[in-house]
Amino acid sequence: MFADLLNRLVQPEPDPLDDGDARLALTALMVRIARSDGDYDADESRRITRIITTRYALSPSEAETLRRDAETLEGEAPDTVRFTRAIKDAVPYEERLAVIEALWQVALADGARDASEDALLRLVSNFLGISDRDSALARQKVGTGGNG
């Protein structure tokens, strides 16, 4: 279903994604983070839906559809390294930085910091071209406090 988008993403020099595809790819990355601890629960799913509703000014049903599509895309996407690097090459920096904040919201939706989620967030931040410092600031902004 998403083969065309994935093929475009993993090209050596992908073209920038249009808004719809960028939203889908970034939401799929949120799903990947939420699934990284092996416990993708209803709270994380609802958090993703709330984030994308607000972030992209979607109706609840549009956001729900985007999240479900992103769950499917995430399941078909290549390994995190290639998937994230592809997003970096196809999505503007400002969008990538904002998505790190959203990813922290997703990772912390269950009320606990998980070592596997932290590690994956650090990896994803790096592959998206976001510094550890900016990632830590994004995490603090969503209310976790602590050091990077």
C-alpha cells in the first residue's frame, strides 16, 4: 500500500516530500518510537492522535485515519536507520525538530521513561540531524525535566 512512498524515501537523494507524505512519514516515526518498548498501548495511540490533530489541524477522524495509516507504514518501513535518514533528507529541519518534541510526548505518554525508548530517541534525533542538546530541550519542554 505504501510501497511508492517507501521507495521514494530510500532513494539515494530523495525529493522533498509533499505535506501529506511528510505527515505520514513523521507519524510513522512516532508509532515506531511508541512501539520500541514492546508495549504500544492505547495511551500512546491516543497521544499520537492528539498530537497530529493539533499539529496538522486535523479533525479527529482525519487524525485517526492518519495514525492508522502510519501504523501500517511503520510496519512496512525499513530499519530505523534507513527510515529516519530518509526522512531527514526529505523533510525540512524545522519539521524534524518539532517532531522530536512530539516523539518525546509519545515516548512519555505512559508516564515512564524507558531505556529502550530513550536510546531509540537519541538514535533518531541523531539521524534526523538534531543535536543531543536540542533533543534534551525538547524532552524538557514536554515536561520530563532531567538531563540529556
